[in-house]
Amino acid sequence: MYFAALLARTEDGWEASDTELDDVETLSNLTDLAREASVDEDTVLVFIEQEDAWFGVVRVDGEEDPRIFISDATAAARSSYGEILLTDELLGREPGAEDTIAALEELVGLDGTEDGEPDITPDNDDDDELDADAVPTGPLGDTAVLADLGLPEAGLLMLRTDALVEIADALGAAEVLESVR
């Protein structure tokens, strides 16, 4: 089960709203959604959580690039919402590198077999999904994403269960987050 919410910082504190991610396909879509919730281009946090598996925090400050933290990248790689957050940049890959390699292999017919040999490679219909082996195990991203808001890096890295509640509590937004949970 997934939970997703937006926390928008205002001069009166935090405002929370639950959000549906069904129409969100990319980090850019998610960033746009966060910016729409922003008051005066102030900080907006997007919380995504898969119960007992992983959580992610995306921080959007005005027009700056989003900052991302994922508690368990391997678990997130097995999730459609996690794939949104696991960008090439976050994984330290050249943008579009996998697409370029696949296109080159197709162009020159490199399927790993010699002419006349049977293709014994397993059929992988999940080419669009990230390979969990290509993703580092454990936390990934900006561990200081919430440091200036009251949750230091060490505190963020120690969170496991009820992480979003703990984060909201550290930010002084526990009540508003609970209202949309």
C-alpha cells in the first residue's frame, strides 16, 4: 500500500494535502505538481511511502532542481513510484545511457549469439523497469534534504518504520500530515 502527500510551507506553518500519483510518470511531473502546491515559491515536500518497504522525500524550493532522498533504493526500484524518483542523475548514470546502448545493440544486431546459435537468454519483457541489481542497496540521495528544516542527516538515515510521521514531527507538521493520512 502506498501513501503520498504534499507538505507546503507557508508563513503560517505547514499545509498538507494527500495526493494521487496515478497521472505522474516522471520526476518532472512530480516537481510540477509540487510547484502548483507552493505558496510564494516556498518549500514543498513530497512524501511517498510504501508501507514497511521504503519511503522517499522530494524537496522543491521555487524553481531550483528537486532534491531527493530515498530510504531504500533497491526496494524503490521494484516500485513504479520509486522508479519516478530513481533518475539517471541520482543513480550517477549518464542520462539516457541505457537507451543509447539498447539502440546501438539493436542497430548492429548484438544479441549475444553467433549466427545459427539459439538465443538462450531469458526473455525480459520488463525492459522499462529498472534492474534492481543496477541500483545501490540502502539509502540514496541527498541526506541533508531536511537538515535546515529540523531533521539532521543522521536522524534521517536512522528512520525505518513510521518514517513520515517522524519526519513530520521533526518539522512541526505532525498534526497536518495526520489530517490527510
